[in-house]
Amino acid sequence: MSESQTIVIVGASLAGAKAAETLRQEGFAGRVVLIGEEGDRPYERPPLSKGYLRGDEEVVKIFVHEEGFYAEQGIELRTSTLVKAVDPATSQLVLDDGERLAYDRLLLTTGAAPRRLTVPGADLPGVHYLRDVGDADGLAVSIGQASRLVVVGAGWIGSEVAASARQMGTEVAMVDPGAVPLAGVMGPEVGAVFRQLHASHGVDLYLGTGVEAVVGRKVAEGVRTSDGRVIDADLVVVGIGVAPRTELAEAAGIRVGNGIEVDEHLETSVSGIFAAGDVAAAWHPGLGERVRVEHWANALNQGPAAARNMLGARIAYDRVPYFFSDQYDLGMEYSGYARIWDRVVFRGNPDDGKFIAFWLADGRVVAGMNANVWDVTGPIQALIRSRATVDIGRLTDPAVPLEEVAPGT
């Protein structure tokens, strides 16, 4: 691409920021415009439910780049700017002030938005969601003033907020329809580890039930569960998942399903328009299906991959999905994409707080999670990529190096 061409990135997220950085690293000398709705420069979201929420991590540490980076790299960072429409016919964006901005390549990194609780009382003051740094700031103050909070949802955000609030000294109740926390991702065996983890740190668990209403007259004073119990609290935190922000793409005639559908090169159904990060439902050649991953590592790596492909590289994005979480004294890393499995086995004893769990389908490792066991992500991902049928005895034996588990190694 020539110096006269323009690449626009809609979404000043981690994926967007890393894409802009990569364009310059790869030698693109044209115009780069990075547009974000928020007033801050791009930052990383994982700390918002952990160290930043607890006050252990300063705001300056969550930014993707130093303050002067974008100007130094000749990247036009437009914060507090809303894109109203994408017009593929003219290769232009329409901004909220009416400006029309032309592009030669377009990258959509618009992310996701929290799913809203739709029950009576859900709009009362004192009901919190956590997505951006402003949410985290407000929630931190509220937790500091509260004696008890209810977390609705035992997924990643709900579990991490519950853990952080307990570490901040606040009483916590957590409500979720699943029998265990993280049931949809982890299943009953590993979910039970997180159930015990939260219970051992004093979280009151209301599992197997939903929320029928947020109770309170003028402010939230707790929730009523679907089995009729009332849980009193000073504030309510909702963490029931997120929905990809596909509105711009859909209105522009770009194919949308569970996210903006892109091929293995992260290009959408409209030539010259790409998508990456939480919003992208990407065809994964290794898995043989379309996946949408809402985690830090995906944004970190997909943004640069999209940037290179916008410059003509045509490299398939086939990384094994990866994410991490820290709750209390348990740090974990998860690799793989276990949508369907038929067996879960452990290397090590979960009761000891150090173990690796493996999800298997037809004798093949489809995902692995190491908890307080480090420097094993590489061999776990190698097992997943190999698609080999493994010997369960060797897989679960800590004396056998993971590198030697796959047949022929």
C-alpha cells in the first residue's frame, strides 16, 4: 500500500491499538486513524476486575502505550468519537459530527457490550456493570462503601469481581443458574474447584437459581431469586456475559452471526474490511469451525494479524485460543476451545491447589487448564494441535513430561 492510502481502525481497544502499532512496524507509511468512543487512550481490560478494581494497580499501568506513542508514530488517535455508519459503496465512514472519512482498508475492533439484566428493578441505582475504566472506578468506590454485595452471574467477570470484593473486605453473595461457577466453560468437574474456592473465601453461593427481580424502592437493596429467596445487599453487580457490538457491520451489509463473520485472514464478507478481537467470529482452520474469543490474548494477537493481512500478507490466524484468570490465590491459564467434550481428567490433585485439567473428546486433548502450575502452556497447546489420541495414564502422570505424552514423542 502506498503513502497516499488510509487505513482506519474503528475501536480504540487493545486489538485496535496493537493493529495500529503493527501497521507502522510493518512499514506502512500512509495515514492511520484510530477511532474510539471513550475519552481515554486504549487500555487493557483484564485488570478492571482484578488489580485495578482492588486498587493494587495504577491506571497508568493499564494503558496499551505511553501517552506520546500515537503522535510519535503518526497515528491519528480520535477519542470521544462515535462512528455512526460504514458506507462500503463509497469506502467512507460517517462520524457523529457529520464528517465523512474515506478509507482504503477498514478494521473493526468494536468489542462487546455487557448483557443487561432484564428483570423488575434492574434499572435501580446501585446496579453495576463492568466493562470500562469508568465502570471500574465507580464500582471500586461503591464496594468500598458497601458491607455486602450480590454478584449476578458466576462467569469470569462475576467470579473475578466476587474474588476482588472479598479481598477488599466486603461480604459477597453470588447467584447463578449453573450448578457450579463457570459451568458453561469448565463443566462440573473443574467448576467444582471454583465453587470450593469461593466458598472457602466466604462467598455465599446461591447456585442452581436465577434472579427474578432486583429489590429496593429507590436504590438496589438486594435481589429476589427465582426460588423465592431474598438476598439483602448494598449493591448489585451484574456479570451475565457480553454481546458482540456488530451494529455498524450489520447496517453496512457485512455478514454477521455470533459476531462479525471473518475468514481465516480476518477479512469480512466485504472486501477490504476486516474485524478482530471480541467482535470477530473467525474461521479457525485448525479447529475447522468459526470461533469468537472474548479474551485478552485474542485481542493482543488478532489485531496485529489483521494489520498484516490488510497490508497483503494473507496469513491464516490459527493460534490456539488462550486466556488467564486470577482469583484469590489461584492463578490459571486455559488453552484450547472445548465446546464439546466427553471426559475431564486431572494431572495432580485439585484439592492441593496445583493441578492441570484436560478436556478430551474421543481421546484427544481439546483444552487444558493449568492452575498454579507454570511454564506448561507450550506443551499443552502442542498436545491440542497434534490432535493425537493420548494415553490417559501418561497424560495424568506428573512423572511423565507433557512433551512426551503425544504418541511418537
